[in-house]
Amino acid sequence: MKLAIRHADVDRLDTWTRYRSGMCDSCVANCCTMPVEVKLPDLVRLQLVDAFEAEHETPKQIAKRLSKAGLIDHFNFKNSIFTLARRASGDCQFLDAKTRRCTVYELRPNTCRLHPQISPRPGHCPYAAQ
Ligand code: SF4
């Protein structure tokens, strides 16, 4: 099946395509270039934080360590939401630059699992063909 829009602009929601099953197989993973907001359990599942640290350190202390290590770009103190760091290219740190596939798929954060149901334009994604 040919998709109408082949070159989405991630920042322009009107260029996004309605999600259909199987689309991801031919996409360049534009969704993995957007900031990913995660919670502490996501970081534990990703093995960026161990269970002991999660239990004994404050989110602020954890954020400080992760920020220093270049693993997060931002921490929202009020809601305890961490934003994963991205590479200079804008890619998520876990995206394989060549294959455009997630290298931590089984452990990926909830935000990624819920996309595109929960996204800036629910049910749509910034699809672009490889
Ligand atoms: S964790 Fe995986 S699915 Fe989520 S943005 Fe990064 S590469 Fe994409």
C-alpha cells in the first residue's frame, strides 16, 4: 500500500499520517527523534537506575546523576518526569542510526509503547518512508 505523505515534518502535525498496522516496518523512525518523557519505573526497566537507587535516592538526586552522565536532557521536578537525552542528530540515544530500529525494544519506556495512541496528534504519527 502506498502512503500519501512520505516526508513528515515532526514539528508540523498537519504532515502526520493516520497510523495503520504495519507502517513501522518501512518508516525511518521519526517518532524516535521526539523528546521522550519517562518516569522512574521506566528508568529502572531500562537499567539506567537500579532498584536500590530508586528506593533510596530522591528523584532529584537520581536526575542529577543521570544528567551528569548525559543520559537525560531535562528533569521536571514538579511531576518527577525525566526527558531522555538525544544525540546531536536528534535521535533517541537508543535508536540504531543505521537500521532505524530501537535497540531496547523489549525494555522501551511506556511513552514509546503508547505511541501513537498518546501523542501530540493521537492516532497519527510522523511517518516517513525509508
Ligand atoms: S526508547 Fe526505543 S522506541 Fe523509544 S524513542 Fe528510543 S529508540 Fe524509539
